[in-house]
Amino acid sequence: MGALDGIRVVDISRLLPGPYCSMVLADHGAEVIAIEDRRFEADDLYFSDVYRNKKHMTLNLKSEEGKKIFFALVEEADIVVEGFRPGVVERLGVGYEEVKRRNPAIIYCAITGYGQEGEASQMAGHDVNYLSRAGILNAMGEADRPPTIPAVQIGDVAGGGLNAVVGILLALHERNRSGQGQYIDISMTDGLLGLLALPNVLRKKTGREQQRSSSMLSHRYACYNTYETAGNRYFSLGAVENRFWRNLCIILELEEYVPLQYDESRRREIIDTLRRIFRQKPLQHWEATLAGADVCYSAIQNMDEVFADPRFIERDMVVATENGDGLEKTFGVPVKLGRTPGTIRHEPPPFGGTTRDVLAELGYSPAEIEKLYEQGVV
């Protein structure tokens, strides 16, 4: 019994933000029916890992019969998630007002790049564009070099998917009091602005814009930096507090640097000294030397190392699941509820793999289902 057991979600979004949101809900017990038009199958953008614990069906929402099936599902649903540009669901006839007319208690969550209104609402965009407009990309990368695009989708997941989860849970809680559903407008770019809280504090404190690789928490000082070791491996250091910095300086026999942690006049000298020292030994040496020393240190791991990391294995953050061809490793559920924990109950279905099952649950006969396939409804 997950925390969201008994909650039904109809997800008509695609790609990453919406499906990631509904995966989190599914991991915690919600019944999620993901709906996608079969014409998108050829795009090869079905990210199967975020479809675990869900049903996935194909449905042509431009057809009248397709809309009929959609409304049959949402009449018994608690949540709808969509990720189209503003206005698309209204043109399809499956927007909030139309759904609300049939199910007044529905919680309808729309995830877009720039929100439902305003001059940017119709602009096309992807993660890199949202990071750019929110001012985050400007702070990423080496000094005096072009900004560096991160290899993880921060806007899609943190700005969009996770904020959508928060909004949905807040709306569910409020519905328990009022009995009423509501509309949720999630902008990925809006969500990214919330990640700028500390950079903005530092900007106000120092009176200057945070520069790439030259802010308190981005390479400016030796205590919060990355270092190369022998063998072309790297580790990170996050000794912000002086007690952690002191521990490191003692280990490296650099006690004179203890009071100079944030000294501007000798900043480059300290960084260069640490770089020279750390390049002399391999990563394994520094892991053994710094382990347990309380200096805020970590090796920079690749994906293979992440999946083999005993810390993640013991936390059930790396788990083995059945994928049809045997076992494969995947990520676990990060929110650890004590009494009603989230679980991975079944593997992701193939694209449209449970269409027949969903239709059968709605009362369609095998012959009727075949006809829907022939007509291109599913």
C-alpha cells in the first residue's frame, strides 16, 4: 500500500517532465495510465525508465472515439497531467474546462516551458533554453569560456517534473478539505528561478554578479573546487566551513593555509598548491587518505561506478528489476517513507503495451478493440 494507493492519474504528456512527474506518483502507489499517440512511436523518444509502475496505451485524441475513451478514463480519475504548448489541449477538446465539466474534482496539471500566459508562452524550447532564460546556464562552465550545457535535464526534472509533483500533492491535500479540484500551471522556467536562491543571496552580499567558475561555491576558492589526480581521475572538495578546511590542511601539512581559506590575495597560490599535490597520487590514494577525515570530499564517479556504489545499493537506490530479457539495474525510489514506502512493482510496458488491457477494463470487447485498431483510434 503506497501513500497514493487509490489515486488514478491519466497522463497525456510525453518526453521527460510529465512522465517523470507521473513516475513519482506511480512509485508511491498511484495508478497511472500514460496515453500517447501512436504517431510518436517512430520518434524513439519513449524513455522507458520513467514508465515503470505505469500502464501505457496508444490513443488518437483527434478522433471522436479517442476522446470518448479519454473522457471515460478521466471521469474516474483524480489527476490529469499534460505537457503540450498552451492551447493545444483546448483545440483537441480535452482541456481543463471540458474535463472539469465531467469531473469537477479533477486536478489538472499542465507543464510547459514558459507558462500558460504571456509573451513567451507559445515559444518552443528545451532544457537548455529554460536554463538560459532563468540565468542558470550563465553560471555554468569555465571562466572566460562559453557556458557549458549540463548533461542532466535540470529544467525538465527539477523545474518541471518535481514541481508538478509538489503542486499535485498540494492540490490533493486541499481537495481533502474542500472536495474541489483545481488547475495547476507549471512553468519549467519558473521552477528554475527557485534554484537561484543562494546565488542571489551571494550576489546581494558581495555586490557583484556570480561569474562562471569564480563564485564562492564554484571554483573561486581552494576549499570548494575539483581536483585532478594521477591517472586522470577527479574528485570534489566542499570544505566550506573552516573546521573542514582545517582538517584538510593538517592532513596535507599545509597548516599555514588554515586562516587563509578565503584570502583573496593568496587565493590562486592555494589552489595551485593543492592542484600540484593532488596530481602526485592516484584517486585511490586520496580516497584512502581522506576517508573518514571529515573534509567534505567525494570521488567524481561515472555511471558504472554509481551503479556499483555500495552506498546506493544499501539505500535501495540501485536495484535490479526484470526487463523481459533478464535483470537490469535501475534507480530506486528516493523519497523514503517509513510506513508506506514507494516501490518498483513492475517493469515499464512497451510503447502502447497495455492498450488492450485498459480498453478491456473500460468494457470494450475483443472485437470492439480490434475495430479501434483498424480505425486508427488506438
